Amino acid sequence: MLCRYAVETVTARREQQTMADAYHAQADVSSGETPADTASVPAASTPETAPAEEASATVSDEGSDDTLPIVVYPQNPNATYDAALASVRNQNADIMAWLQVDELVDSAVVLRDNTYYLNHDISGRSSSHGAIFLDERTAFVMNRRPYTFIVYGHNMKSGTMFGRLKKYEGSDWYYAHPFITFNTLYEEGEYAVFSVAVLNVESSADPSYVDFDELYVSGRTERMACIDRIRSLSLHCNRIPLSGDDQLLLLITCDGDDAERLVVAARRIRSDESRESLQKLIP
């Protein structure tokens, strides 16, 4: 058993590094292209989306001020594929995003369901390490940007997947590394971490319980209540402003018993903000 685990660890690290090298090599090439060049990577086939009921639940009701509006991709209205991600999708069509967390994670993120990649690696082979994957409710629709990205990964003792996210439990680490890069097929994204918390996901009677379903609702008020709760349970303080219509990124891994999860919660840096301006709001 230990021998198999060791082999899987080596394989996971090698595959992550090989794919990361390919992704960053293409990203470096693409960064020197003109907009016309990058538009040459068409979204030839729309990625599989979340179930129809989730997609329809997020459709904006323009008659209600509390309803989240439909937002298209501001910098990519034609929804063309990111060239770097398109290049690695040749290895696995389930790849939908790329996640970079300073010194901790540099990996492709896949989307299928909430079970397959618990015990399959990025290449589809059986592996106890699994892969880093998006919640199955994530709806990649060409003319509608998702409001919520929840990303899962095993808390591996080897440090692979989300095995090193626990560094965020230390205040020194958080204050030095409060930003995350999360690029999807359709847009690049920079996010600021506003909460690091150990949350209960099973018992509503537990004081640390959070129902993540509330982040997928279409109403700003209900969604904001969940965001506020996640912040209130944070191990660290900051003054990052939050809104019910912020685009969110949650990195989730196991912690403690089966009911507990370590959650690193971030929100997208807004168009009128920068890393520098937000850094001043993080002690």
C-alpha cells in the first residue's frame, strides 16, 4: 500500500509539472499576441455545463433589484477559448481552468461531477490523489459568467493537490500571500482572499456550519448573508469590501473530521481595484 502511494505521489507531481510547463509555455507565447491573434482560438464546442436547473436558476429577473444580473465576459464577449488552456485540453477535455496559488498550487482544474476526480488523476487513471476539480454546479455558458467557483482537492500528506493549503491557517502566510490567480477557458481572473476558515458542512446546529448552496442562489441578499458568514468565521482579519454580486472563488479541502473543511475564500479583484490597493486593506 505504501509503495503504491509513493508511486502515485511521484506520478502526480510529474504530471502536474509536465502540464504546468506546457501551459505556461503557451501562456508566454500568447502574451505576445495581438487581440486578433488570440481570437483565432474559437470555442468550437461549448463545454458541458451544469444541470439545466442550475443554469436556469441564475437567469436574471430584470424586474427585481435583488436578482443577480447576467454578466457576459467583459474582455471576451465572443467567448473564445484561452490559448494556453486550449493547448492542455488536448490531454483532457475536462480541463476548464488553471489555478495558481503562490508556492502552493500550479495546476489544471477539471470539471465533470463531484465524484470521478476524487479517485482519478488528471489523465483519468485510478489514483488516491485524485485531481483538483470544480463543483459540478459550475455552469460554463458562453454568454453568462459564473458568479461562484468552488474548487475541491484532497488534503494530501505528500503536499500534492491541496495538501499545502493549510499554510493559510498561519497569519504570516496569509498576509504575505493574499492573492490567487484563477483563469478559465473564457477569462483570466485575479482574486483576493477574504476568509480562511475551518467550516462544518454537515450539521446546521454547529456554530461553524455554512451551506454553500446559498452561494448559487440568484438573490444578492441571500448570497451576501452566506458571504458574511464565511468572513465572520475567518481565522484572519482584513478590510476587503464584499458585495452580494462579487464573483467568488472557494478552495475547499478536508480538515479534521469528516464534517470539517478548510476553506480559502476569495473574491475577484474589481475593475477599479489592483493588488496594490487591496494589499493596503490586509494587515
